[in-house]
Amino acid sequence: FMLQSSMSSIEMLEILGVHTPLSYDYVLVAKTINNQERETFRKQTEFIEELKKKNFKVTKIIDDNLVFYGIQAPKEIFEKYRYLLKVSDACNWNPEYFCYHSLYLLICTENLRELIKMKVFETKFCLHEVKYFHASRHKCILFFFYLTVFYCVRNYFGEKVALYFLWLGWYTFLLVPPAIIGIIIFLYGISYYKHSPLLNEVCNSNTTMCPLCDKGCEAWQLNETCIYTKVTLLFDNEGTVFFAMFMAIWATLFLEFWKRHRATFVCEWKVSDWSEEEEELILELVNDVNCEPKKFKHSYWTSSLIFICILVIISLTSAVVVFRVIAADFLAKYKWKSLSNHSNIPVMVLGGFLHYFIITIMTRVNWIVARKLCDMEEIRSFASTEKSFTVKMFTFQFFTYFTSLFYAAFILGRINGRPGNYVKIAGRWRLEECHPTGCLTDLFIQMTIIMVLKQTISNVFEFTGPWLCRLWKRKRTQKLQRKCAHCYLKDDSDTKDGDELCENCKLRDWLSNYRLNDVDSFSLFREFLEMVIQFSFTTLFVAAFPLAPLLAFINNVIEIRLDAIKMVTLERRMVPKKTNNIGVWLDILEAIGVLAVIVNGLVIGVSSDFIPRLVYRYHYGPCAQGTAAPDTDCMAGYINNTLSVAPMKYMNDSYKYSENIPPGEEYKDYRSQDDYSHTHQFWIILASRFAFVILFEHVVVICKFIAAWFIPSAPMEVKNSRLSDKLKRLKEELQ
């Protein structure tokens, strides 16, 4: 901010550049058609003639096999628009929105998308304003994170893109506290496991554990999993309970402070009372005085299809579970003993990579399905279509990303049965079991793999893809000539209304824009979706991975720069659009915040061993009766307390379990040695788990409501400023 505020007023005026008469609002591109009797040529000509009848200025330039149509809407249309939009933001007239209104009027004139699908036109794009933005784009790329430059973004790309960068910058800034606390919790975990009696008990144990499969597997020693125990204790400790509560409250504080932050800029931009649906109605009316509004519709059939799609996604992602079960059985029978005895770790890693592969495929499938469902609904406006598509796509992606994680957190090791009566898939493959120190490590490994792969690979492809495409287009087309001296003088002097570049220089600018990568109405949606999915990872299962906020912070610092470079130098200009919020994404973020409370409560109460350790410490451990020696560790003997003995013998290349055989190997569960029934301690722990989850959720939800009530959604200065603006406008209307 200090660096930006030191810029001269001339530089700021260049950054806040306005519409120049030397360019056009929009450009349509078509292939050259030599045969004028073809249907494509006829439709192309009819469309252009219809624009001319509505006083659109159309300039045609032919370049080899391409035909460019420069489009400018008449100023009378914008005067009508300004007159009809009688709200406080009407005075905030930015001429850069000419290209948006021209596009909308083009679509209203005829279904331009259908013409592009029919190859009547190849593409359409909004021009980059080279005169004002090109000179300052390096400043914007370098200082995109600072507040002053958001005005640059807003005046060039519109409020919609500006609010995305504003939200992303605010989200990244507020990730600093959880990232620091996450590092502290991680360091606490390192010191905790080094002095934990649980680690000594596992590493120095002589306990023989039950085989991991019924046939072809050998019993294994508990002390062979010493390293696995260290990783588990690194994240499954008392510090993660505090961190989970902190992150649940942080999610609420983040959203409440974001509302205040947004309100400040929205008030400054004078779009507080703006309505997207109202603007679309006004544009329809300006285009056709006799137009009829499209009616609101709701399809219960489409809603039912959404639930069916969610069930299909859950079933497809369940393939990870089946793969893990089969892989665990295969590796447990492997001849290499060190691999067979530690088969759970490679199974987790392979399952994580398979999950990421499924996510990559399902993302494309989900996109197609969501678009088809939106087409079936016949929604009345683009704003409603965008909202509907956002909800569908995020829902599909959420279940694609998190179904396997929910399995690892809440199902793994809890329905696998007991010796002699294991639950099996197809009567052959046993479900996985948890390690005696808990299942939280499995969740941690999956989250680490998915977050690291998703963030690194996504950023690499997101930037290198458009860069390689632009490089390929440059090599395919001839080198552009430099701008002529006459047009250079026009750029350096004050231009008058009606001044234009020469035809060669116009073609040069249009070709340079044409070579850039295409953007569409959902280009910004992809950026939001990526960040909201990351927000879900950062808040939902943070108890299992305290370093998630740190990884998110590092990724976002890079993401802001890459997005800025991509939008300015690698992609065609997004059509500037007005808005005063981030739309339905705010509702999704609030839903994630509520879900974070539930999930983190369940992770601590159900997935981790936090509750069993508390029960042991105060009810079954050496300190339970209060008669232990002062130097006695209250957690001594905990691991042995969580194990049950299974009578079994080795016969015919497999282990057989029987109640008539003397006690042998052990397994993780609270069961009686006589009849395999659950012990009294099991029911006490189960009741304590549910009691903790209920207490945790109620306490955190109350804290969330208090925080939301305590923090106003807009600063008082903003509210007073809006009040003064409204009073001033009413006085002017009265006069």
C-alpha cells in the first residue's frame, strides 16, 4: 500500500484508464467464406445487418482466412440504460462496461452462442485496452495483493473480478494466524511423541498381533510399527483439540470480517444497491421495448436427478475403498516380510494417488453433468443460471473430493468385525483395521497427498497450459507489424470522439487479442471453485492435518500472482461485469463453516484416540484411584488396555479362531476373551465420545453466533456514507 500510494497521480490515472475511442467494445471473428451462397455466409450476413439496423457500428476487416467484425453499440442505448437504472450506483458510470452491454445486446439480438456452435462465427472477445493498461500491467502483476491496485482491477476487469481478488487476498491474509498456530501445534506434536509413554510402550512391546488376512498371512509384532506410531502421535494429541476449535471459530470470524471488508469497497464503488436481475431486465427492455420477462421455474425432476448424481458420485469414489481392501489383502500376503507387515502404509499412499486420479476424471464428468442439468431447467436469466450451476458443480465436487476422506475418518476400522467373524467384501477380502494407536494417520496421509498434488499440479497446468497455447498460436501466425507513426501520435495525444486507428493498426490489435487464450462466462467460476475446495480442506479435517493452513497460505501467495499474470498477458480480456458480492459462494462458505464444526467434533470425538485416552487416564489408568506414586505416568499401559486377546492356531496355511484354543495373538478392540462381547469400558468410551461431540459442537456453535453478532456486517463509516449519499440523491431529485 505504501509503495502504491507513492505513485504519481498521472500513473494512477493511467491505471484507472477509461474507454478510448480508438478501440471497439467487442470483436466477432469468423472464417472467410468464398461461396456466398452457403447457409453459413447467409446467417452471418443477416446477423451483421440486424446489428446495423439497431445503429450498431460494425467495422469489417479481412485477414487471410479470418474476418473480424468490430462492434460498437450506439450511445443512445447507454443513455436509456442510465436513465432506467435509478438506484444509487447509477451515478457510478464506468464506460468500460460498454463491452458488457454490447455483448448482452448482441445476445439479445440473436442467440450468439448458437451461431458460434454452428460455426457461423468462430469466437467472440472483448479487447484489451492496450493504451491504458499495457503500460501499468507490470505494476498490477507485482502489487496485485495491495489495496490500491484493486481499483485498477475494478476499472479494467469490473467489480466481479475485483471482488474475486479482494476475497482471495483477504482469505490469504487471514490464513496467517492459523498457519502460525498450525506450526506451533506441529512442533508441540514433535515434543509430545518424544516423551510419550505410548511410543515407548509400542516400540518396546513384545505383543504379537493378529494376521492382516485369514489365509497366507503371518502374525506380526507390534513393535514393528514404531515409526507409524510416531507419525500418529505427531497429529493425534491434545493440541489438535484446541486447533480444531480455533479453526471452527476462525471460519466464522473470516466470513464476518470479509463482509465488513467487502462493504468498504462496495460502498466506495457505489454498487451497494445494485441488482443483477434488475440490470438484465433493463437491458432486455432497452433492446426490445415489447419484450416479455422470462418466468421463474422450478423442476422437481432436476432436483431428483441431482440426488441421483450425488449417489452415483459416492458409489464411484467408493472404488477407492474397494481398491484399498484388495490391495491390503494382496500386500499382506507378499513374500517380502517388511512390506507384508507394514502393508497399511503403501495401501494408504496408493489409495491417495488413486483418489486424486478419480478426482481429475470426475471433475470433467461433473462439469458436463452440471451443465446438462442447468440446460434442462430452462432458467430465466444468466444470473440464475450461474447460481444454479455453482451449487450443482460444488456439490458434485465436494462429494468427489471428500467421500473417501469421510470413509477414512469415520468408517475405517469400525465395521471390520472381529476374529472369526470379519466383515468381508464378496466373502473374500477383509475390511481394513486401524492401528492400535488410531486411524488418524490414514486421514493425514490422504489429505497430504490430495492437497499437495492438487495445488502443485493445478498451478503448473493453470499457468503453463495458456502459455503454451499462446506460444503455439504465435508460431502458427505471421509476425505482427509495428503500429504506424500516425496511430502512435494518436495514442500520445488527447483523442476526440470518433477518432480511430488506421485499419492496419486495428487489425494488429485485434490479431494480438485473438491469439490469446479464450475465456468464457465460467472462467472466474473455476478460480472460485478451486479456492473454496481449498477452504474446505483447510477447515473440515484440520484436526488431522494442522499444517493445512500453511500449505494453503503458500499456495495462495503464488496463486494471486499467477492469476494476475494469466488474466493480463495470457488470456483474452474478461467481459467487465458489475456485482456487489461474491454471490452464492458466500452461502457455500457459511455452510462449510457450520459443517466444519460438526466434522472437527466428530474427528476428535470419533476418529482420534483423545477420548479413550481421557477415559483411561481418569478411570482405568494407574492414576485413576489416586494412589499412584508421584513419578508414575498416568498413561502407562494404555496400549495394552486397548487390545483384546484372540484364541487362534495356525492350521492348513491359515489361522483359525476358536473359543476352545488357549489365548494367543491380540487385536485392537474392547472385547471379552470369553465370548467376544464388548466390555464395559467400550460402552463408557462410546458414551463419552458422543457426549464430547455434542458438547464440542454446542460450545463452538455458541461461540460462532456470538462472534457473528458481535461483529457488524459493515463498518459504521460505510453505513453513514451510504446514508449521506442517499440523502444527497433524494435532495437532487426533489430539486
